[in-house]
Amino acid sequence: MKSIKRLFPFLKKYKGYVALNILSNILMVLFSLVSIPIMIPFLTILFGKESDLVKTAPSTLASTDDLINYLQYFFSQVIEQSGREQAMIYVCVSIVATFFFKNLFRYLSLVFMTPIRNGIVRDLRQALFHKTMILPLSYFSEERKGDLISRFTADVQEIESSILSVLEVVIRAPLTIIGSLAFMIAISSSLTLFALALILFTVVIIGGIGKTLRKKSSAIQEQLGSLVSMIEEGISGLKIIKGFNAISYQEQRFDEENTNYKNLLNRLLWRRDLAAPLSEFLGVTTVAVLIWYGYYEVQKGTLVVGTFIAFLYAFFGIIDPAKRFSKASYSIQKGLAAADRVDDILNAEVTIQEPTHSKNFSTFKNEIIFQNVHFSYPNSDKMALNGINLTIKKGEIVALVGNSGGGKSTLVDLLSRFYDVTKGQIKIDGTNIKDYKLGELRSSIGLVTQEAVLFNDSVYQNIVFGLENISEKQVIAAAKIAHAHEFIVQMENGYDTNIGDRGVKLSGGQRQRLTIARAVLRNPAILVLDEATSALDSESEKLVQAALQNLMQNRTALVIAHRLSTIKDADKIVVLKEGQMIEIGKHEELLSRNGAYKKLVDLQSF
Ligand code: ADP
Ligand code: MG
């Protein structure tokens, strides 16, 4: 029960609809309750003999019997005044009318439910996407991508189809049950008690089966997650899979997971499908026992046949919603398992926090200082950075070199606060970067990475990328600085060409120059280039390098370069190895020192 409460905050937004839905349901239940039982005394009289007519009204209306008597008296009057034929038409019209209203409110309740259901699903996806955007990078390892995508899609879908689709039942069923119970108690409290005892027995049996369902569902959704991961891996690794003739190996791995999923699903469905038949069978058994009991009551004369029939009618009114309810509880268990998985993401800790008393970071004035910086990735006991002390003066270009795994990317990622240092601190102009407004810190750092990340949008929007109050002139100027303008204007629709459209074949160098234009437009004080040219062939590397040179003018830059020739003019070259700075100095100094840097240079000068 506790876990279904999690939906309440989501429901809150739809208070109005919820109220309208409940109102419609109450009205629907009222109309379905009154429809038949009230007709019973009428029908008895209508099809009865002249002597059945009730000529005198009861003196009080204290009991149900009195009420039935009064209705019979009222109806007898109608027959006497208008004739049986006319009375029959009245009966038919009122039956049609009550059912019309019952179904009208039933429809209305669904009309009000629809925006709640779809709204909550939308809100959930939105919340998930928002969370994805603010969670630390370390949360999204490659292996977890598929699992996360399946939480976004399959699990949200599951919540939709299992929890939200039964909200209707969850709201209506109790109302119907309460209404029917009230009706039953009014007719005969002893008979009601007896019936309740029977129902309780049924509920206990059915509830027992439902218990394991949630755990099973959870396992199933997890299995689906690894299946999706595998599909993702398979598609992105197709070249390698084919090249290494690993198709049958991959297929076999997939088959194992896929079959496992099928088996889990079989077991779940067998169990779930047991609910409806079992509850119907138990329900009918209950009715049989009730009839048997009622028969003796009628025989004894403690119960009138008409009353007993009305009672049975009300009891049937309980069975159906109870059946739906038990089915719904299965669904809800299944949905809650999915909600747990969605919740894992929604509740994941956002470790990179906005400071409570944040400082503005408008202009970069003096220097960036790494002070005894240590860092280890979450779930890793190895230090990725181990005691970094580095000062970067405004206007300097500092190059980070070293073998892969040395900690270069980690070091620059710390500056943008993609992660926070484990020990030590990073200061800009004397203030710890954790104290600056996160948005301002990041917008003063321009980032160009090895992988040119572009989005399914126009060239223009990929450059502007969310910046506000940007003129077309500025965009074109940025593209020119990035040496991108020439090829953009040659594209089919120029700046309006959609990157995602088929037929747009941008080379790696062109893609990279677009991301450089994006950085130029932001005019950041600090630049971070993490192997910006490493993925390029030497022809486009030249163009990109020229673009980068333009970009770096009058800026402070941290450059990670694969090709050492591109950084030999840097103000400082830092050699990183296993998280430590083993050398620092200018190109010439380091060469003459004949150490690690010299070795790296020699390796490249073949
Ligand atoms: P470089 O950029 O110099 O090649 P990195 O900064 O990427 O090196 O990596 C430094 C160390 O941190 C390596 O040992 C690497 O295995 C580890 N590392 C990098 N990224 C992660 C990560 N997301 N999770 C755990 N360990 C990581
Ligand atoms: Mg790297």
C-alpha cells in the first residue's frame, strides 16, 4: 500500500479530474443500485392479480419493508388511475432512463479518467528525462544504457497499462461494494454477515496467490532490460560482430536471454490468469451456499422471497467489482514492480549539487588552480587522479598529454563539475568551483570532445543549441570562424538542413567543425578540448586544427591532444601518468629533460 502512495504526488495535479471522476462514479453506482431492486415490487404487482394491489399506505416509513410497502402502494395507485398498460409503459421507460443515466455517468467517469492516465504517464516520462539530464555522468555506464532505456519505455508503459488502467476499477469498485453492502444491510443484517464471512474466505485464498506476483514481475522487467541492452550492443557493434564472425555466438547469447525472458513470462501469466477463473468459481460457490441458506430462511418464514431476490441482486453487485478488484490487485502488483524500477531513477541521488549560497561567476579574471586534487570514480577503488597541483593563468594554453588511462579526461571533467573531486579542491579566481552557480560555471567553459555530438535538428539549431537572443549573423560568423560556413551553404537547405535527415552525409571533420562553431558562439572564457581531432583523418584534421586555433585565440585553454605536434607551442605541457603529474614544462624544456615527454614524442615521430 505504501508504494502506491508514490503515485499521489502525480495525482495531485489532476485533483479536478479526480473529483469529477469520483462524482461520476458515485452517480453511476447509485443508478445501477436502484435500477432493478426498485422494479421488483412493481413487477410483482404488474404481473400479479387484482387482489395483489395494495390499497393502503403504511403508517410509517421506518423499515425497508415499510418502504417496499409504500412503493407497492404508490404503484397500485398508478395502476388504478392509469390502467395496467400505461403503468407498464412507465416501468419500461424508467428502466431505460435509469440505465441511460447509469451508462452516461459510466462514460463520463472514463472521460475524466483519460486525462489523468495520460497526464500521469506524460509527467512520469518528463520527470525521468529531467532526472536523466541532471544525474551525474557516472550514473550512465554503457552497460546500463539498455536497462535505462527499457525503464523509460517498457516500465512506464507497464505502469500505464497495469496501475493507471485499473485506477478506474480502484475508484469505482469500492463505491459499488459499499453501496451494495449498505443495501444488503438494509435488507437483512444477519444475511449480510453470513455473506461477508463467505467473501472473506474467498479474498484470503485469492490474495495468497497474488503475493509473489510483484517479485516475479520485477525479475521479468529486469530481464527485459538486459535484452534491450543486448539489442543495443548488437546494433552498435554490428561491424565488429560480423568482422569477427561472431554472429552465431551473439545469437546464442541473445537466445539464452530471450528464452529466459519467455520462461519467466510464462510462469507469470499462468499465475495471473488463475485469478479470474478461480475468483469466479469461488464467487459462484459463495452464491450457491447463500441460496441454500436463504432457502431455509424463507422456509422458516423469517425472509420474504422478494426481499431475498433483492438481496441476491445486491450481492451479485458485489461479486463483479470484487472480481475486478482482485484482478486489479494483480495488475497493480505488476505495475508496482515497474514503478520501483522507475523510482530507482527518480530517487537516485544527484551528487552534483547546486551550492546553497552560490556566487556569481560572470568573468574569468586570473587563474584556475587545481589544489591537491584526488579523484576516484564511484564503484572504483583506484585513484583516477592522485594529488594534482596545477595552476592555469588566464590566457594560457595548457596541454595535457600521456598514455590513455592517465587521467587527462578525468581532470578536465572535474573542471566542468561532471564529477566532484574526492579530495582537494579546484579554484577559479580564488573561489572553490563548488561555490559558483553551476550553470554559470559551465557556460563559461567551452567543450569540444573527440566525439562530435550532434542532434536530430537543423544545422542552425545544432549551433545555437538552446542559446537565447542569437541573431543569424552571429551564427554565420561563428560558423565562419569554425571553417564550417563553406560546407554548410553547399548543403541542400543550407543552415536549415536537418542533420538527422537521410542523405546528409557529414564527414567526421565537418561534424567536428559544427561543434566548434557551437563553442565559438558561446564565446567561453575557458576552453576544454578533449582529443578534438583524434577521430579525424589528417586532411580534415588540418581544417579542424585551423578552426581550433581560431577558437583558442584570446582564451584560456586546456587541451588534450593525441598528436603532440599540435601542442608544442603550449605555455605548459603536463604529462599525466596513472593519475599523477610526472612532468610539467614547455616543449623545449621537456625535450631536453629527456624523460617521459621525450619518449612520447619519439614514439610519434616515425
Ligand atoms: P585518459 O583521458 O587520460 O585516457 P581517463 O581520465 O579517461 O584517462 O581515465 C583515467 C582512469 O579512470 C582510467 O584508469 C580509467 O579506467 C578510469 N575511468 C575513466 N572513466 C571512468 C568511469 N566512468 N568509471 C570508472 N573508471 C573510469
Ligand atoms: Mg580521455
